[in-house]
Amino acid sequence: MFSVAINTQTPPIRFRQTYRDLVEKYGYLELPIELSSIDSSDYYISVGGVAKMMMAIIDRFSKARWVSLGPGYPPSVSFNGREFYFVDVQPEVLKGYTEFKEGIYNESHGLTKYEIQPFHYISYADYNWLSAKKLLEFYKDTDVYFINDFQQLLVGGIIGPSAPAVIWYHIPFVPETLSRRVRDFIVKSFEGFDYVIVSTKRDIEGLLRAGARVKVKQIYPYIDMSWYRRVGESEVQKVKDKYGIKPDDKVITVVARMDPMKSQDVAIMALKEVKTPNTKLLLVGNGSFTSGALGTGKASSWVRRLKGLAQDLGVSDRVIFTGHVDDEELFAIYEASDVVVLPSRIEGFGLVVCEGWVYGKPAVVSSGAGVSELIIEGANGFTFKSSNYEELAQKIDITLKDPDKYGLMGKETAKKCHVDVAFEQIKDVFIEAMKDYGK
């Protein structure tokens, strides 16, 4: 068993009230605040992929503390015996940090090129410094630091030789999509860590082409299948009634935050070309932590564009935007679906495909998504060339002819992304990272 300090940008617990509001509401609150002592309406558990992955393994460590960004959040809280710490930064620093990390994100996903600005980088470095400073408070009884994703690239170099540090880089690393300055920044930052984990074979090949001199291991992202409850017919019918899905409708489902990177526009354009009658497209999700708490507003502007596109194509009556749904409703949506589509032009992985497989639903996946490595064409689903909405429509039509056939094989494939499988691989990486520290 390891004592681990986890670091992510997105907090695993998100608050609807600021720390100041909570103090005004409850009076004196001892830190860390025990979440069971405040009303559950004041917070909720994050649904994002990285947070969900870390939540799935946190109880497997003898001791685990988690540091994340939390503008206006309480300094620390306790939940189910685990401690969570939040880093706060000044608004102007938060703005600069957001610009920098969004620049990295957009380049990595082929959306826009980013010209690095000194103040953006300084703000990014400031946030990374505050994260590392908090993490290092735990050095005496921490075996390994587990850092997650591109928002925290400098943390490994700041921790330096004081303790073993592993980063899991969750977004795509395709050097050809990156400018030289951004590519070199990422590669040099990786060298500050004792080990790098990437999600796909594509990303390992990218690191090789970029000449990265790092210890690296590929591990597929994972889910805890025990979380996904099978729901009854009454719950499924409730969801169908809510969204106007009729008995003879075929449901194409995209589960993703509202973000241009998720390419919901490709799915809408494909819907126009689908030949199967009575098809409806369910777009499940709302904005990310960046869009909401960090104030970029990109989710709402993207939704407006998608609704305009659906209107222009004459399919707006068949495109359903659900917004945020809780887990219980999401389970019912999967049960109600005929096919799960991942349209992203490029994506680090795409765990929603595995979630759909848990429910026996076939997948149609963009070739630009990392999870496409697990698609066995015509067995557990289909791939389509990134951005090619006409091919996506053709593959949807094929899948809808016999969705149970493709979904059955998908349930077997999902086992490759089970938390038990991944955790054994993560342990091996931790052990290797700790060796040079006499641990």
C-alpha cells in the first residue's frame, strides 16, 4: 500500500458556495471541513474523466491527499476519510493561467495555434508553484506524488529530487500538431518527472518522434464498473418521457462536455445523413470546470453554435440537449441508447465508450480518439475517419441494424479498461519511480 498525494486541476468536489458563504451560513468551520457536517446541496462530486479515475483508486492507498484548483473554495475538506486541499489564486493570475493552459489544450486538439505570452506563462507557473508547495507539505509521509495532466506540467520540476513524482498526461501528444515552442515546453517539462504515463500507443509514438528522454508507460484510462448500476424499465421510460423519445425512436447518444474539441457538430451533421428512420441525437453534458468556475464561457457559446447548426440543417427537432445529468439519469440514458458515438476530431481517450460498453451498447468512434485503438471493426463497433460526418452516418446506419450484436463484444472489450487492471499497472510505475529514492 502506498501513501500518495494526488494533484489535478479540476477539483474532485465542486462547491456551489464560496468559503466565505459557507462560514456565513454555518458559522465557525474547523478545517478540514467534514463534508457530512454541511448540506449536500452546497457541493457535488465532479463528473469529469480525470477526477472520476482518481476517485476510483483513492481508497486503494493507505493514505491519500488530493490537491486541486479551487477559486474561493475552503482551504481543505474531509470526505469519506480522505483529505482534499484547494489552491486559490488571484483573479488576474487565474485569467493568465487559463489563457496559457487553454493555449496548450487548443493546440493539442488542433483547434487553434497559441503564441505563448510571458504573463500567461508566469501565471501558469504561479499556480503550479502553489500546487507543488501544498503537495510538499506532505513529503514526510508521502511515497509518491501522482500528478495529472497538462495543467500541472511544471509541478514535477518544482518537486525535483525531493520525492518521486509521476505524471499521467491525459490529452493527446501528437508533435506534428504542436508549434515548436509548445512541443519543446511539454517535452522539457516531462523531464522533471520520474515517470510519465500516457493513455494510448499513439502518444508513446509521439514522444518517440519528439525525442523525449523520459521513462514512459502506456496505460489505458479506466472505469470502476461497479459504479454503473443497471436500471429498470420504469427509470428508462422516465428518461424517454422527459426527452420526448418515442417507442420506435432510435437513440444516438453523445456524452461529452460542451466543448468544440468534443465535435458535437460532426454528430449533428451526420444525423442529417443517417438513413435509419426515427433517429434522434441525444447530446448529454454541460460545461467543464474551465468553462464554469474559470469563466471562459466557451460551453454556452458552443451550445449556441450547435443549436444554430441543427436549425440550419433542419434537424433541430431531432437533436436533444440534456445539459448536466446526475449519475442515475446517465445510467438510464445509456440503457435507453441504441448506439454511443464519440465524434471528437482528436481526443486523449474517451471513457464514455467504455461506459456505453458496460451497458452493452455499440460504439462508433472517430479515428482521432484514443479509444479507437480498442475498436475491433465490425465486432464491438466501428471507427470513422476524423471529421468525416458522411462516414459516421454510414457506420451509425450499419450499427443500428443489429446493435445488440456489436454491444455484446463491447462488454468484453471494456474489461481492458477496468480499474483493477489499470491499478496493477499504476503500482508497477510507482514502484519503479520510487526505486531511486530508496523507497
